Amino acid sequence: MIIIKDKLGKTISGESISFIETPNKEGIIIPEYIIIHFTAGRGAENSINWFKDPTAKASAHVIIDSDGRITQMVEFNKKAWHAGRSRWADRSGFNDFSIGIELENPGRLTKVNERFYAWFEKEYSKDVVVTAKHKHENETSYWHSFTEKQLETCFQVCKLLMETYHIKNILGHDDIAPFRKNDPGPAFPMENFRAKLLGREDDTADMYKVNAEYANVRNGAGTEFEAIVELKKDTQVEFIQSKLGWFYVYVLFKPGKDGEPIYGWINSDLLKKI
């Protein structure tokens, strides 16, 4: 597989990759991140047709079907409309600098009398159901699994993108819009996937909890910076980076007043690794 003029060429087996252009795109971008989504739809064709509709005001660079077939809809150097209102660490507006990959998958399922249904009322076999807790939720729920072929294709596409562009990280839609979106969800092996692509030995996220009666999250690495929010003991956070004995973290299970995720700095002495 190769990229020619910001479009995917043939697959490893020599098959051509479809390019179906969407009108839902804008100008030139420099890709820095890859964002993984699931379609939460009835099938890849439905998702492609939806992204072709100018009234949808949504699109992605690539859709990967459950059998591994790839459809590209936006050139990798063009802005697709996949992220929406988004923020991660100190970056916001991810449409401006990221590549969106949609994996065909109905997403969260509902269990009714030992049967499993998508939101559009299609029933699925229990063989494809993953029971897991989303990292931003407290209760377990049911999710449709991803196929091996789909995951392998996604890996190869991401690997090629990283070889072609200066990609800094791979994130889920639920990382950049955690209280608004839940894709790709716990059925997608994000940490293992990210570790293999980024060359990290540890494939688990660095999770901590507050180990004091309370801890202030501040907008800078030091007590001289303003406190954003006070966290109670045992509140969980995800580590992003460190500076001068302070950790820049994402606060789990606790949205800000505006519903947006909370990021900030905490004295590392007040945290204990989980």
C-alpha cells in the first residue's frame, strides 16, 4: 500500500482502493494526529452515502468496512469534518490538523432478554458482543466487536500515514470529545494499537488517583498558578506529561462546568499510580 498525492494507492494484495469524493471538506491541513471512530451505522455503504450528502455536514478521510475494504473520501492533506467540537491536552479544533478513520461498527448495543440490539433495532449474535466498561463511564455495557481483518487494515493504514506524515499521536474520538462521544469504545484495543504504532513498550495508559484529601488542578506547573478545580481523594486522572515535579493530566469522570473535559497540572506528590 502506498500514498500518492495524498491518496491511498493499491492494497498489499494489489487491489485498487476506492476514492469516493465527498463535498464535505475544506482546505489544506498538515496532519498531526490520527483520530479513530466507529460509524455507529447500518453498514459501510450507508456511511459512505451519508458522507456524500452535503446536508450531512460530516465526513471522514477513510472508511474501513468489517471485511477490511477501504474507501477514501477526503485527501489526507484536506480538512474533513469528523472531529466536531474537540480538545485534547492543549489542542482544540482537531478537524484542522487530524486524519479521521471510520471503522464500520454499530457501536454500543442494548441487551433485551438475552438478545443484543443496535440503536437502529438490528439484532446481533452474542458471539460479536464485548462486555466492557468505557473508560469515561462507571458501568459496564455491551459493544460490537471489531473484526481481525478490520483491525489489521486499520493498523496498516495508520502505519503508512505515520511513515508519510509527521503524526504525533493516535487518539479516539472519545479522547478528544470524552463527554460527547464514546467511539471507538472499549472494544477497540487502543492502548495496544497505539503502543505498537508509536513504538512504546508499555501498552497501558498511565492512570493515577488522588492520594490526599484533596488536590488542586492548576493551569500551570506550580502553586503560583490559578486553581481550576479541586479534586477529592481517589479521583482518577490520566497522565499526559510531566514538568518540574508536576503532572499534566486529564480528569476522568468529571466534566467541567461547560461540559468540556478538564485538563491541568497537579503536584505529582499528591498522586498514586493505579
